[in-house]
Amino acid sequence: MDNSPNLTRRQFVTVIGAAISTLIGAAVGLPAIGYLLSPALEKQEGESWILLGPLDNYPLNQPTLFTFTRTKKHGWEKTTTSYGVYVLRTSPTEVRVFSNVCTHLSCRVTWKEEVQEYICPCHDGHFAIDGSIISGPQPRSLDEYETKIEDGNLFIFLKEA
Amino acid sequence: MVRRLFQWLDERLGLTTIHDVVLDRKVPKVNWWFTLGSASLFLFLIQGITGVFLTVYYVPSPDHAYDSVQYIMNEVRFGWLIRGIHHWGATLMVLVVFIHMLRTFFYAAYKYPRELTWISGVVLLLATLGMGFTGYLLPWNQRAYWATTVGTQIPGTIPFIGPFITSVMRGGSELSALTLARFFSVHIWFLPAVIAATIGLHLYLVIRLGISHIPDEND
């Protein structure tokens, strides 16, 4: 039996056993990798046009705060994030929209009518009416949104992280 | 190279000895019914592995339990497969363990000197049923909720101590977040620990005592 060039019965069973085990292991093991990685592979669709209402609602040359919330789904839970933007109508047909998130450490800036500046309360950051830096620790001017006007309605393009 | 590496490891770990004692045992002529013990062990391992994977997404809280199961089934890649294996494996395990017990009973394999193997097997059977009972609540759907309402009410009919047992199982007078949390804990920690330890004893006894032959006209 040992001198036979063919597989012994025992060797045959060992090989078949190993093959079947590998097959079962792969059938469960490979999907298991996909299972674990799944949330990381999801595309986060975070781009959309947000309606800010009729353009005529916004006064000329006076930054006006508009707030809205966006709900995002993380697995079995929904998280609502609130956004604030300053709408600055520079002419009857032209408009600029700034984020109220300070570019320093993400506190919220406020438009101060009396000094004509956006002021961040956290570290005393000052921004001009067009979002540019006046003084403070912030590295860049206020982030600006892409805008479009359709049928007199103002939209901004929001990209969520 | 592989051979030398194996010899180096074997000399230190005693792999050949383990193989000879554990796997290369002398067994009487047996039939397919004798594979059910191994099948039970295999199913336990499968349930353990898929169960560990399910805890990656499952949340044992009334707020999220149902939603997290829906998430596993509909959105996680192969979530349906992992949970499907766990779901059907649970049913199959109860079936296989039970038939394994019937085989032992009808072949009279529980007699001297294998009484302890039988007793540890009884513990394993009951623990397996306990796994089925506690696992059934976890999806937190209507069927799970009412099945557990009924299941915890049944011991309540025992005279004197019944209502106390019911409230211990539920963690209070009614089904709540506490019930879900303790069922989850029992399902993933207490019972698996009991089963793993008892399987250790059960297998030790099988290896030490060997398996009995099929009764014949001389018995």
C-alpha cells in the first residue's frame, strides 16, 4: 500500500477534507471582509442645491442670516446638522452667500451691524462684509457658496463632508 | 524547510502527540449518526463566528435594536448572509444537538463509564435551548417581543416562586430595555462561556473514554 504510486485512502480523505474546509472558509471568510468594510465603502452623497427662498426677500447690501438643517443617515441613526449662511445681495440681480463657520476653529460668526463686520466670539476674529480677513487668527476668508437664481429663487450648492 | 520548521515546532509543542491522542484514536465500526457530535461542534463555532460579526452592527437597545437589524439585512454588504447563517444555524444546531442526544440514548452510550459525558451533554442541550430562547428576542420585532412575553410568563405559573422567576428573567415586572439588555448579555457572554467550558469537558471525556460501539446481540 505504501509503495503504491497512487493516493492512499487516508491521503485522499485528507486532501478532500482540506479542500472542503478551504471552500467553506472562503465562502464565509470573504463575505465577512466585505461585511466589516461595508460602511467605509459607502459613497456619501452630500451634494445638493439648497433653496434659500425668493431673492427679493433679502435686502440690498445687508448680510442676512439664513439657517437650515440637513439630516444624514449613519447606519441605523439619523444625525441632523444645522447650517447658517449669510446672504449678501450686492445688486438687484447679484448675490454672494457666505458660510457663518469661522475658518479658524469652526465657531459661528455673527454680523455686527454697528461695526459692519462679521465677528467670531471665540478668538476675536473679524471679517469684512465681503468675507475677507480684517484681523484675528483665522487662516482664510469666510467660505463662499456657489449660487444660482431660478425664477427669482436663490439656491446655494452645498457639499457636505 | 517546511519539514524542519514543523520538527522545530513539534519538538516544543508536541503537535504529533496531540494529533495521535485527539484525532488518531481507535474507534469501533460506527455509522453516520456518530458524526452529529462533530456537526454540533462545527455549528457552535459557526454560530460563534457569525455572532461576533453581528455584534459589529447590532445594538441591544429598544431604540436601535430593530433598526440596526434592518440595517444589517438591507444595507451592510453580505449582512443578509452573516445573519442568515446565524439564523438558520441556530435552528439547525438545536436539531443536530437533539438528534445527537437521541443517538446516544438509543445506542445506550450514556452508560458506565460515560455517565459524566451524558450529564455534560444534558447541560449542553439545555444551554443550546437557552441560546435559542435568548437570541429570539434580540431582533426586537413583534414576534420576538410576544414570544418572550409568553416565554417568560410560562415559569410564572410555578407555585410560590413563579412570579419571582418571571421578574428575574424580565428584569422587572414587564418586558423592557432591561429585558433586552440582559437577554443580550446572557446570549453573548454567559451561555457561550458555559457552552465552551462544557464542550471542553465533554470532548475530554470522549477522548479519554473513547466512544462505545453499536449495541449488538451480545449486549
